[in-house]
Amino acid sequence: MNTETFERLLKQAVPDGKTIREIRIRTEKPVMILLESGENLLFSDGTCGKTESYGKKKMRSLEIREDRSVVLADKELIRGILETCSRHSLYAYEREISQGFLTIRGGHRVGIAGKAVVEDGHVRTVRDLSSLNIRVAHEVKGCAKNVLPYLMDGETFLDTLLISPPGAGKTTLLRDLIRELSCGGTWGAGKNVSVVDERSEIAACFGGVAQCDLGPRTDVMDGCPKSEGMLMMLRSMAPQVLAVDEAGGEGEILAMKYGMNCGCRILATVHGADVGDIMKRPAWRELAEAKVFSRYVVLSGVPGPGTIVGIYDVNFQRMDKGS
């Protein structure tokens, strides 16, 4: 299938007003579209329908209905989408591809899977691509308004860690917290925020320009390893708040500690189901026991992305409503 046909079917299946979260494209497998209402199959007549409504047996045989068939992705479609996303210059995106993704205009990210080409122990590129995951960037302005008051002590922002499983909205919340801190509010003047955006997810920079609104006092180091980027921003931009997504490496933790010792506040995220989950990891347990972070915000994808499970203080006492 060529990209023009795919685009036409997608526009028919998902009319204006519906929000696409992800599009999963796998060679010789059904194209699946994740909407706010759940996962859907794409059909050849330009419609889509819930996957779970057809049963496992029918999903295996792909005999969904006699008058229409599911759209199966092929290598031509995958190749065409990547050519379009890279503006017909995949070589220019070799560094991003080696990390398993492309960031395109609008801040959307295309995850890739296939045959890794490894040289000297490092992935140089990925070829024979077999899967794409198009993650549609979403700004939810205002989603941090009810969270931010718990993270402030007067006009002072407190070192905060957002804990969330993948796909539960941590980056969306992080982005809006950055914007709120940068803009300022009834709590006080806006702050200088430095963002280290290694995977181009927070600011969604394209051609050096942030596609997402991070506020007027925010500086972005895009595509830079987090540990190095944090030190660079501390030395050059004098941030009041330093923000980073998906921290956890030894160098990243050391850089966060260095920033705190410099008087900079840290806003970071980490993958985890809950506080107990990250406590199983020695480095994070050490930080928790040393009371490095003053606030912990736990998110869940149930019933939907961005659900706040709880906001906890330095002693893991819940601060928001609940027990």
C-alpha cells in the first residue's frame, strides 16, 4: 500500500474531532489506531472498529466481515512513511534512527523497530524496518494547574519526581508543569527553566524550534544526552528549575544531585508503577532515603492517561485527597 492510499483511509476512518494517540504499523499485520476511546483496526473501506469486539479467533484469521477487510501493512507502506517523515533524506536522521525514533514537524514521534546495525558495541542505524509506532504529540494546557500547588512552598518550587508507567501521561504533565513554572501565576513570578530533551519529546523541537509551548522563560537543549545536557545548562543558562524526562542512569542522578547542590530545583520523571516500584532500584532507593526529592507525583493510565494516583511528600505521606 502506498502512503497516499493510507492517508486517505486514515482521514476517512478518523474524522475531525477524534483524537489519535498512536498508530501502530507492523509488516503483514493489521494497522491499529489508538484513539481516546481505545484501540481500533483500520479497514479497507475507510472505517475503523474496536479490536476486542471481533474475538481472538477472528483476529488470527482476519476474517472480520465479508464486505470489508482489515488493512495489512507492508514494507512499501513503512518505507513510504519514513521517506515522508525524513523529507526523503533518511541519512540526515541517522542519529535519531540509531536511537529508535524520528521526531517530525508538530512534535510527533515515529518509533521504529527492525534489524539493528551494531558497530563497536553501539547501534549505528536500524535497517529492514518491520514496525512503526507513530505517537501523536498532545499538549494538554492546564493539566498541571491542580498539581502545581502541592509542589510549591510559597514561591519556591520543590524538587519533584513524577512516577508513571509508559503511556500514562507523564511527559504531558511534565510539559505543562514546565509551562506553568515558566509563565508564573498567582503564586509568584515565572522562573527560568532549563529543559534537557534528549529524545525531543518534551519541547518537540523541529529544526531548532520548539513545537510545544513551554513558556517564555524556558531554554531547551535538544537531542543531548541527559547527564551532559544537565551540566551544560547549569553552567550556561543559570536555571532556577532544571527539567528532564525519564531519568535514571548513574550519570543523570549525579547531574541532578550537582544541580541541587548549586541551588537549582529539579523536575524529573521516571518509569514506574508506584513509589514502591522505584524503591526496588538501588539508586532511586538511595535518593528516597536521603530525602533528595520533596515531592512525588504518581500517575496511572487507568481509567485514562494523566490520572493522578497520589501526590506524596518527602516522607511518602499522601498530600492530596485520598488515603
